[in-house]
Amino acid sequence: MSDVFYNVIVLLGRFPMWVSSRPVVLHRDRIPRTGAFLLASNHTSAYDIPILMRHTPRKLDFVSVREFFAKRSVGWFFRQMNAFPLERSRSDPKTVRGILDHLGQGRAVAMFPEGGFRSESDSVVHGGSFQSGVGGIARLANVPIIPVVVWRSNLYSRLVNYLPLKRVRYGIAFGEGFVVQNEQEAEAQLAQAYRQLFAELTQALDKSRSA
């Protein structure tokens, strides 16, 4: 397991995002500097991933859907990033063991409980459903779940927004970590955290636009 490739990608991606954006970042200090945890994020676009990499002060091992790994170049890239595939349509004990192994080494693992991209209206931040599983993994590994909301990342789907104008206003808000005792209660707590973080983040984004 090597972090060299991850470090290079973060370094290369930092400048274009820095010159093009004025992000709102809330509660970055809630990310522990050491120790394992599950980072559970909403997922409205592929650009959530570079934003999480930019603003999370830990290296992240991402869990992604198996279909992406079927593409040779994409699969190679993801594996160099210490990512690993998950079969969401059925039980996938091999990937669960991989997640537990990474967590057992004190790593931070990022998951997207929504199971794929969601439209903004269907997002968990508006009460949308998400797939179970993250609570069970956290309980088995005895690690906390840290909720995080990324918003307006889809602005980077337009090439014009990469220009060095600092026009892109996206937001990311980290929640308080919590330990799982009961999986159903954990999922209810996670859903509530998403809604609260979203409310706080959108208010902060509105203030930044009027400043």
C-alpha cells in the first residue's frame, strides 16, 4: 500500500482548484489527525472526490462501484489511489474484508452511502434514502463515522469554471464523528447529520455570495 500516487494527484489538482474557486469549508478540525474512521459523504457528482481529497486533512481510501474498475485505465488509476471496488447489488464479503483491513491499519476510508450519483433533489440532504451497510462496517471495525456534505461540486462539469477567476463557490462541511452501537440508530443519526450540515453549509454559502 503506497500513498505516493495519491500525494502526486493531490499536488497536481491543488492549483487548478485554488485558482478557480472560493470554497466554503466548515469544521475541518473535526477530522482526527490519527486513527481509523469512515468518512460518509453524499454524492451528487464525480467532482465530490477531488474536493474531498483537497479539504480532508487525511489521505482517503475510496470505495467505488465495481463497474468503474472494469475499465482498464480507470481501474488502474483507482487502484493506484488505494481505492477498491464494491458490488452494491449483492453481498460483497471480499470488499468488506478489504475495508476492515484498511481500517485495521488506522486508515481513513471514504464511502458514499447513497450508492451512486444523486440529483440534488433526491440527495440525502433533502431526506433521500441511502443504502445500509456503512453502520455495520463501522460497528465491526469499531471506528467512528464522520458525516460530510459536499455541495455544488457539479459546477466543475463546465470547462469554463476551471478558468483562474475564483468564481466557483462550492461548499464542504464535516460533521461530528459518532460511534455505532446500533446500526438502525446509526443510520438515523447519519441522516439527521446530513440535513443539519446541509442547512449550515447552504447558509454559509449564501453569506459568502453576498460578501
